[in-house]
Amino acid sequence: MDKNKTVTARDRQKRKGLFRAVLLYLLVIAVVEFMIMLSINGLDHKLEWLTVAILDAALLIIVLFPISYFMILKPLHAHLLQALRQSEDQFQSLTKTATDAILGVDEFGKISIWNDAATKMLGYKASYAIGHSLDTLVVPQGYRATLRDALAYHHDSDRGNGGGETLELVLLHKDGTEIPVELSASSYLRNGCRHATAIIRNINHRKQTEAELLSLTERLRKSLITTVQIVARAAEAKDSYTGGHQLRVSRLARRMAQEVGLESQQVEGIRLGALVHDIGKIQIPSELLSKPTKLSAAEFELIKEHALNGYNILKGIEFPWPIAEIAYQHHERWDGSGYPQGLKGEAICLEARVVAVADVVEAIGSHRPYRASKGHQEALDEITKNRGKKYCPIAVDACLKVFADNFSFE
């Protein structure tokens, strides 16, 4: 920062303090003398004792002022000046050694404080930066409104001192390089005018780390999707009907999830979970899966094990979505009549409720090894009739709306 400006400000403060002390001293002596004369003479002979009081006060001032100045006022002023100097030295040391840039802005938006870290970060020396407008010197055009809004919050505040406004923006280095920073602004009153102080931290390294983490997360997500697709192909290799069924259920469940208004991450989880919801059937004998006649009770009990089988296959993979739970719960029913756990209502995860309705609609409307297709209308009639009974109302309403919008499995 500019040392001369700091010294000049200190001298002005010193003169003001001395002048105030002298005025206070004179006023105290005059009041004391007036009170003494008033207690002695009362209100009689007002003119005479007032004249005497004035003369005595003047005499006391002439006699006592040198004594008071050297014994009281001067040591007190020296002590206050030393405290002020120490405070300023501490501030100078703080701003000089700080690793974050510290900037001060006056009521006109002009830079009044600029520490060494600001020079290192932005390239301008304090002697040049002080006095320039902050936004035109280092703030790109696209971020000036954001910075002005943040500072205006403090300038327009009725509070004495305020702080806590933190934002991320980009500042310009002297050479034109853009630097991502985190700026924390606060304000204070000085001589009746509001000034602002900003602490600025270079977050370029943090931004690079965040970008790398985002890239790694995206690669991991793609790897998990590939894993799901491979598992789905394994089911298709075992039974071509199961593979096609899962793909069609996945398409319908995805549209239903979007209709419900779920976030994209949850929609993706439902799509992938539906794509492998019958993976447990790879442990079921092929002759049962392709049997052209109706299954016996014992055979059906064996088929029902595919839900638990699928859960056991998938639970060891750490998906960010409830893939294993979808496989486990997609045959549960809203009224508790489903299997394998007999879950009821919202004890069934929402993702599984959506897949369950999509699974029923696709199964009824498609050809099965033991019967011909019953058509999509009969499937829609089934879920409508059992809305709030077997099937979750939210999932049923979404499915009906999707088909009303001319949904196609292809």
C-alpha cells in the first residue's frame, strides 16, 4: 500500500485529537469556574460575578494550561498516538503477510487498499492500482454487474458494519489472463461514508481439481452403465424374450419417471434398473422360461425366486442408484400382496414402483411363450382398475399420461 497516504492520514488524526483535547480542557475550566462563582454569589449581582468568573477562568487557563498540557494532555495524546500507530502497524503487517489479496474500496468504488498479495495475483503495483476503479481495472465486463451488486448490498445497508457476502467470479491479470477467484466482501463506516473491503482467493487449482473430479465421475458413470448393459446382455443370452422385455420396460419406465418429474439422476437409475430387473432369471432353468403351457404352482414358486436371485447378483456392485432394490422389489404390490417380501405402500422404493407398473403393462401387452398378446389397452385397463390397490397411484397416473401422449415401445 502507499506509505505516504498512511502517514498523511496519521498526521491529520493527530492534529484533530490535539485540537479536541484543548477545546475540552478549556470548556471544563470554564464550567468549573462558573459553577464555583454561582455557588458563592448565587444569582445576585449577575453582571459583576459573571465578569469576575470570566476573568478568573482566563487566569486559570493561562496559569494551568502549560501545567496541564505537559502533565496530562501531552502524555495522554502520546499514548493514544502510540496505540493508533501500533494498530496501523498491525494492519500493515497483516495485509503485507497475507497470502490472499486484500482490497479496499471507497464510497466511489475507487481502490484505497492494495496489498502485496494483490500485486502478485493481479500484476498491478499498489502505487498504480490505488485510485483506480476496481471494476474497470481487474473485473471483466461480464462480471461487473455481479461485483457491483455484491458491494451495493453493503453500501445500501443501514448497518454500521456488515460482512459475509461471498461469491465466485473471474478477475483479469494485468497481462489479460482470466483468474477464477473467491471474493468475500465486508463493509464499514468511515467519516460517515461506507467503504468496502474484499478478501480475494485464487481458486484456479481448486477449479482444476473439480474439473478432474467431474471428468472422473463421468467416466465412472459410463463404466457403471456399461456394466448394466453387459449384465442385461447376459440375461438376453439366456432367454431372448427376457432381454427384449427388459429393454421395452426400461423405455416405458424412463418416460414414466420423466412424467412424474423426477431429477435426471433418478430417471437414469430407473432406466438402468429396469434394464436388468429380471436378471435373476439367468438362474432359472431355460425350459421353465420358454414353457409353452401354463406353469404349475411349484414351477411358479421357482420362477418367483428370480427377484431374490437378481438382488443377490446386483447387490455387490456399488451403483449410485438402487439397481439391486429395483430387481428385488419390482414384484411387490401397493397393497402388500406381492413378493418376495410382501412390502406395502411407500415401503417399496419409488423406483421399483415405477418399474413394477411398466413391467405389468409390457408383459400383458406383449406375446408370452404360453399365450398371445392381450394388447396394450387391456394392460392399461388392468393398472387403472387396480390403481391404489396393487399399483402405486403416482406410477399408474404417469403411465396413463405417457400412453395418452402416443408412447411406443419401439
